[in-house]
Amino acid sequence: MGWRRKISQLDVGHEKKERRSAKPVKQERVTSREKSLEQQLRQMEELLARMQERLDSQDQPRSQTFEDKEAEERKRKKKQEKERLAKEKEKAEQDAKQQRERERREQTERLRQQAQRRKEEAERLAREKARKERLEWDLLWQKYQDRWTAFKASPSKNASDIPWPVKTCGQEVHFLDVKEFYEKAARKEKGKEFVKAMKKESLRWHPNCPSSVRRLEGLVIGKTEGDWIETVVRVLTGLIDEGAGKEAEWI
């Protein structure tokens, strides 16, 4: 720089002056120009010192060693790697949680569908069973009516041939069996029609009716058959009374 050259020149001139002053002279006089130059020199030296201090203060952060920079770089990369692994772990956990939730929903849906299919199958089987039972009881009722027609038309009548209102022919006649037979075999008749059917049926069994089985010509009724007839009459009376009560409610 130019000011550095000037300073060098001033220093050289100052040294020459000192060498001249070493010679024996009577008196040296310092000119005003030399004083001015000396003052400028001191000012420039002070300015140079301040500039050097400023440069030193600016270069101080750059005084870190290469090892420190490498350590900071490794620390930064390690932190980045740790953050990356943490994000990957969090994402993996979220994906696993979503997968478990999806599998749980799918399993729940499969179980629901299986339960629905079992329910539908059970309902179908129940309907099929009810339909078969209905057909079975309808067939029993029709056979019961046919046996009565054949029994009344037979010229010789035996008590053992009486068509009893029970599900299985030849079994003993009990109250609950007779009640089940009428309720299930004749239940296709609803409401008033069922009551009418039971009243018509009672004409076959009630001893006060002219067409009662007890009054059939040539038929001998024993004690056992008599007890069974009374059982049938009690069942019919109860069903008629029950039906009459319901009929009153319908009215």
C-alpha cells in the first residue's frame, strides 16, 4: 500500500538524519516540514496499530483448529443421523400401529360376517324345521280325521281302534299330549276358526253330545278308555274357554 511506502521512506529519511547528526555540526535546525512529517508518521503508526487490532479481532473466530471443525462436523452429522433414525422409528411405529388397527378392523369384520352367516343359517334351519314340523302336524291332523271317518264307517267297532288325539298312535293318552296335539295340529285354524274347530271336535268326545264316541252303536268303553275320553274332554273345554276369552278381546 502507498502509505506503507511513505512510512518506509520517512523511516529511511529519519535514519539518514540521525547519521548526519552524528557528524560534528554546530546546530541542526528542524524544519516545520520535518515536524509535520513526524507527526503524520505517528498518526499513521497509530492508525496502523488500530487497524491491526481490528483485523486481529475479526480473524479471532477463524483461529479454531482443523480438529475442532472436524469435531463439530462429526457432531452435526451425528445429530442429523440421530434425528433421521428417530423419524424412521416413529414412522415405523405409526405404520405398525396402523397395520394392527387395520388387521383388527378386518378381523372384527370377518367375525361379524361369520356371526351374521351363522345367524342367518340358524334362522334358515329354524324356518326349515318349523316348516317340516308344520307339514308333519298337518299330515297328522289329516290322518286323524281320516281315521275317524274310517272308524265311524266300520261295522264292527272296538275301543282299541278309537282314533285318539295324540301324536303317536298306540301311546297312552295324557293331558299334555292331547293339548299339544290340538294346539299344533289344529292351529292352522286361527282365532274364531280354531274355537269352532275345537267345538266341533268336542262333539266327538263329550258324553252329552248325541254323536259322542260313548254313544256309538256296538262300541264297548272300558275304564281306561273312559278315563282317556274324560282327559280329551277336559283339554277341549280348556281350549274352547281360552279361545272364547281371546275372541272377546278381539271383539
